[in-house]
Amino acid sequence: MADVVVTDLSRHYGSFIALDEVSFDVKDGEFLTLLGPSGCGKSTTLASLAGLDRPTSGKISIGGRTVFDSESGIFIDAQYRDLGLMFQSYALWPHMTVYKNIDFALELRKIRGAEAKQRIHETLEMVDMGAFVSRYPGELSGGQQQRVALARTLAYRPQILLLDEPLSNLDAKLRERARLWLSDLQRRTGVTTVYVTHDQSEALALSDRIIVMERGAIAQIGSPEEVYERPATAFVADFVGASNLFEAILETDGLGSGKITLSSGQKLTVEGPINLPSGPVIVSVRPEKIELSAAPDKQNVLAYELEARSYLGARNLAVVKVGSQSFRVECDTIPGTPNGLLSIPETEIRVFPTAEAGGRRSH
Amino acid sequence: MGTALSVPAQTQSARVRAQGSGHTIQTAITIISIVLVGIALIPALVQMFLDKPLYYPDARFTIQNIVALVSDREVTATFGATFLFCSIVVLVSMALGTSSAILIGRTDLPGRSAFLAILLWPLFLSPQVIGFGAILAYGPAGLLTIWFSDATGLTEPWNLYSVPGMAVVAGIAATPVTTLYCLTAAIQQDPNQEAAARIAGAGSLRILFRIILPIMRPALIFAFIMNIVNALETLAIPLIIGGPVGIKLLTTLIYDKSFESAGLPQYGLVSALAFALMAIVGVLFFLQRLALRQSHRFVSVGAKSIQPKMLALGSWKWPAFLLMAVYVVFGVVVLVGAVFARSLTFILSPDVSFFDAVTLQHYSDVLSVEVYRRSILNTLLLAVVGGALGTAFVAAVAMVAQRSNYRYRRVLDAVAQLPRVLPGLVVGLGVFYASMFVPGIDLLRNTIWLVLIAYLIRFLSSGYGIVSPALLQITGDFDRAAKSVGAGWTTTMTRIVLPLSKQALLSCFVLLMILIIKEYSSAVFLMAPGSEVIGSTMLSLWTQGLAGPVAALAVMQIVLTSILTSIVTRILGVKLHG
């Protein structure tokens, strides 16, 4: 087990900057997720950690050993980093049985005989695949392949475990189960894990900490709660949990709190402290924080018109219109009337500077 | 109510009619295929049991021809040489082809794409031309032989006119095909499988032997068998290199026995030999199916999220580069270069300056002498007409076999694959026999259209091998969708499947043209004044010792192939390898 320190890591492809001076660390035994849309640099970061790709500049150390340092020209190849990487495609070797797939890495580490056998069986039991030792990958289902792939990376007890969208090839139901199972396995083995995904619900469910990435840079680092409840930028607010985002005009009262004016002219109060100057801002409100059928004397009450509704099973989704502004609202029940009042608690309104999502959080 | 009922009834009957017309066409296509392949097989089969040529009225039944296969000294004497020849050809071709494919497809070898481009040249050359090139460069009086012995002082550093000598040349001629088979397998490998091994701690060499090569196993088995088949049935190189010094292989024996000047041609023995050859090839294909059936479905799932670099050769980089360069220069460039140089000179020798010997005489001969010119035009005509007809035929066969519910479609599928086990000589022989007995076909005797029939039979499997997998990749939902809107089989095929398989059909057309321009062995029995092709003219000129015009014709053959393929690939945008 080991910790990872990444300092000012950059990766340029010609004039394209895939990674721009990214720094973070992973603590021993931590489950850290790199979250972001495709092209945000998360897979590039993972490939740099794994040693499959040589970054342009920066420094990486794993368990106290420097594996990459552009200044002193150190680059340790993947072969010598002693990591485990699980691929999105699993990359199981099709010509080897499940047993051989796992044994290969043990063989390279000179772990033979009874110990190898025991480790392989132990690891396979851990992923509930003990009955499949002599199968070939082509004879396994997607979910089974995924388990074998994980067993293959765990059996030789790598310093850290790197997971590259390991659940994305599973169907929705299987994915949910695999998520619980993966999280449980990680806690049991205690292996330091870096997990790459574009799926925010996976990230929230699994991680100790999440790094949200956008266009080659880190947008926010924090616990799942922090990232969800207090997004640092409009981008994070939108990417994690799909907020209602809209433009408005902010007026601060000089005492830290303020009011925003919607495009329809209606005003909402925002709880302070606000560190933004008056002027145009981007506002974010979580769909589940908006309350329909509100009493007229509540805070920030607005009249709405019901536009569309869809039934999600456990919850309902309503799209309502306030003036020209649409809001998505998640709630338990949707009132039967086409019109009504909604309220947005002032504590649930976040305002961000309009100059693209890169600016600092103000609230 | 009445009208409402009559409408579906009408469409129903229209649909039945459409299905019916499909059935007629399907039957016609199947019958034509069986007849064509039968033409190549049946007369030779009958001849095998006759003591005199089939056309003699007093020919009697005998099994002497088959007995001769194991008792005739002359026949059994070829077995050893044939075995040695095949072993060396396969060894050379597999070693060079596999290493080139892996170096080019999987590693960071410098100049990979340039190597690949040159390495594939021989695909467009007939084995004859490669044989000529080898004699001009490496024969006893060849340029490189003399340079080498001058430089080292060794007299006779190697002997091209030997079984190993001609086997190495045939192996080099067969290498590009091996490279192509393996290259596809090498490129299509999920690079993550390599990356996974690297992460697990494996080095480059270990990845090569434990991961890359084993995963390529199906392709390697396929290439191995194809190489044996090719080595067994190759005629041109043993004929021009081994012929003058009396080395006989199975194929050259068949050739000699058919053209024996003294007495009757021993067609019975020839047929028996041909069927023996076919039987060996057939067994090999059977073994291949067996071997490949056991290989597990090699799956790889999903997108490649991490694109790792090619396998790093490290300190092996430049030695590997050097080895590739040696192969490409001496195995490809020199052979082609010698033919080009000879076509432009009176003589090719280290003692005579190239510029003193330079001449355009050979080209002016080739273009002005009636026989030469005719063989070029005939080849061109056969390539274009044969390519087009062949593609149409292959498409029709593939659609019945792969995309219909015709009762005998499995039979048709087998028939279409059968010519793969028919050596070119056997096909030529069969068509030659047919031209003597089958009414209708005899009218075509001594014309190039008879040659065309032989080519269509010979290359049916080659074309089918391109079109049928492509058809399998087009989802059957398209057909079902067409059917659901009321289209019959014929309409579905011509309006939906045909346009969707355009790329494959164009590739098939290009392949057939290249094969036809190069083809020689199936045409040797069918040559007559007026129906010469480049291959046959080259051979007769070579036996007359006219190396200059042969070289010029060889260059014309190369030029013809390049022009035709570049027209089709440039204008129609066909990808050649794929």
C-alpha cells in the first residue's frame, strides 16, 4: 500500500494541452475518483500514473518512489511500477484460462507452486469466481469478465489499484451491484485506489474523495458531500447532480447577503456571505431542493406553470415554467393543478461568476 | 369489408410472386456454380480411370494411373523434393511474414509504413516475375552473385538452381500474403492486452512471446496452411528455376507429363497426380478447420480508453530495422530492380556499364510484335471482363449462400469454397477436357473466353472469401426491414444488400483483376495462337532464351496491374488491405 503525490503534471499533444499542471495526492488506502466528461484529462492522468504514457512535465511519486520527474528525466516504465490497472475493455488475454490470466503476473514475480495456487484461489473466491478457474475469457459473461479482470489486478497485491471506467460495460442493474461489491472489496483489501469515471453517481457512491476535472485541469477536490453540496464552479454544479443553471443579475447589500433578479423580473433572496460584486451571475439550484405547492408566505415564492411531468418510479420529475425560465424539479408528488406556487430556500441558491466555470466559488 | 380483405390478399400474392422469382434466380445461381466447378473436376476425374486420353474412342477403364502414383519411380522421386521444397517455402514465408507483421503492426520500428509499402510489392507481381528477378540477380551469372563472389573471393557462393534455392525464392514470393494475414491480426489486437501485461510487470520480449504471438494463433494457423497449399501448387518458380536443371516437383511433373513431346500425353497419370495434389490440399484445409474450431472465440470488448504506445523495441530498435532493411532490399527491391534493369538493357552484367547497354528495343518489340502485343491486350481484356463478371458472379453466389433461406444454400457455400483446394493446373486441365466434350463449350476452344471460364472457376473462392465475410457483417435487420415493407428477396438484395456491400464488391473486383493479370498456371493448358496471355508468352520467350523481352513483358505486367488498381482505388476509393 502506498500514497501517491502528483505535482504540476502536464501532458501536451502538439499544441493541444490534455493536462495542465495538475497537482493532487492520494492517501494510503484512500479511494479517490477522477470524475469528468470525456476529454477532461482523467484518462490521461491515469495513463501517466500507470506509466503507459509519458507526461510532458511534472512529477509523480508512488509510495515515496519517484516514478516520473521531468526535471531529472526520470521515467519508470509501467513494467516496473508494480501497479494494478483494470481496463474498461478488461483486456483479459483470450488465449489463457482464468487461472493463467491471474498466474501470469505471479509468475513474473517468481511466485510459484502452492503459494501461487493459493493466492489465485483466494483472489477468485474474493470476487466470487472460484468456480470458473479453467474457463477461457470468451466463455464468460461481461460481469464475470469484469470480476476476473479485477482479480487479475489484485492477486499480486499491487501498491495501488487503478480502475479505468471498470463498470461502463455492464448493464444498469449489474453496474449497481458491482458498485456495492467493488466498494466492499476495496475496504476489505484496503488498497489505495484511483478510479476514473464519467458517471457522477458511481463517483459519489464509491469515493472517499472526488477530483472533478474539466478541460485538463482540476475544477474541485473534495469529499462526495462537499462536491455535491458545495460545488466550486457552475461546471461542477452542472456535472455532478445536474443542477438548474440560469443567468440572473445579483445585487449585494454590502453586508454579505443579496438578491438575484431573474430574467422575468422576479427577485429571490440569497443567503450570504456572497463574495461577488453586483452584476450578472450564473445561478445553480438543485432540482430536489425546489418545493412545489408551497404556502404563499414561504421564502422566495414564485408562481409557476406545469410544463411536463415524468414518473421515475421512486420519484417524480416535473418541468415547470416561471416566466420564461424553465426549472426541473424532483419531488415525491406533483400537484394535479397546472399552476401553483413554488419556493426555493435561500440556503439552496448558489451563485457563480459568469466568466466561465473557472472562477473561484463565491458562496 | 370486402375491399379491406382484398388489399392484403393482393400484397400477399405479390409477395409470394416476389419470393418465387427469388427462388428461380437462386436455383439458377446454384446450378451455374455446380456446373462450373463440375467442369473443372469431372472430366479429370473420368480421365484418371482411363488408359488413353479421354477423346480416344478405344480408351479403357484402368486403375493403373492410381497405382502409378505409388509405384512409378518418376512419380515417387518427386515426393522427397516436393516435401523439402514445401518445408523451406513455409519456413521462409512464415518467419519473414510473421516478424514483418509484428514489427510493423505492433512495435515502434522506425519507418514502419515505408517498409510495409515496399514489402507488399510482390503481391502485385506474378511468381514468374519474381523467379525471373531471382535468376537475373542471384543466378550463377546474376549481378549480385558476381558482385558477391568478387567481393569475397568465393566461387559459387550459393546455388539458386537447387531445391533450397528455388524454395527460398518461392518463400519470398509468398511472404507478403503471410504478412497481410498476420498484420490484420496484429493490428486488431486490443492494445490494452499488451498494456495489461506490461502493468503486470512483463517486458517487451515476454509480451511478444506470451501475449502477442499466442493471441495471433488463429491467423498463424491460417497462414501456415495457406502457405503449404501455395507451396504445393506453385508451378512458375519450380518450372523456370528447377526446369532447366531437371529438378521435378509434383506440379512440374504434371506439367511435363501433359506436354511430353514424344508419344501420347499421359493425361491419365496427370489426372491422378492432380487429384493426389488436390487430396493433400483438401486434407490440409480440413486440418485447418479442425485447428481453428478449437481456438476460442477471441473477444475484446468496448472502447479503448487508454491508447498505449506501440511496443517499445528499446535497444532492439536498430538491429530490427537493419534486419527489415536487409529483407526488403534483397528480397524485394533487388528482385524487382533486376527485372526493370534487364528490360532496359541488352545485357545485365557487372562487366558492362548499365549506360552502355541501355536500350528501349525490348519495349518496342513487345509493343510491335503481334504475339506480344496480343498477349498484353488479351490479359487486359481478361482482367477487366473477368474481374467484372467474376465479381457479379461472386456477389450472386454470396447472396444466395449467406442471405437467403434457399434450401441448398449450404451446398452452394461449400461449392463456392471448393475451388480453393483446386490447384490452378487442375482447373486448367478440367476446362481443357470440357472444351473437347461439352457441347457449347467446344465452340470456345482456342479463344480467350475459354481462359475466362477457367479463371472464373479458379478465383471463385478468392472473391467469395472477400465478399461473404463482408455480407455477414451487414446486419440481417436490413433484410427483415425490407421484407417488412413488402420487398421480395431479389428486390432486397439488389436494392438494399448490394449497395451496402459496394466496398467489398469493389475490393473483390480489384483482387480479381490482380489475380487474373498474374495468373498463369490455369491458363497453360488452354493456350492457342490468338489466346495467349502475358504469363504464357513470358514462359515461351524464356525457354527461347529471350530474357530481354521477358523482362519488358514483366514490367508491362506490373504497370498494367498498377494502372488498373490505382484507377479503381483512386477513383472509387477502395481500400486494398482490409
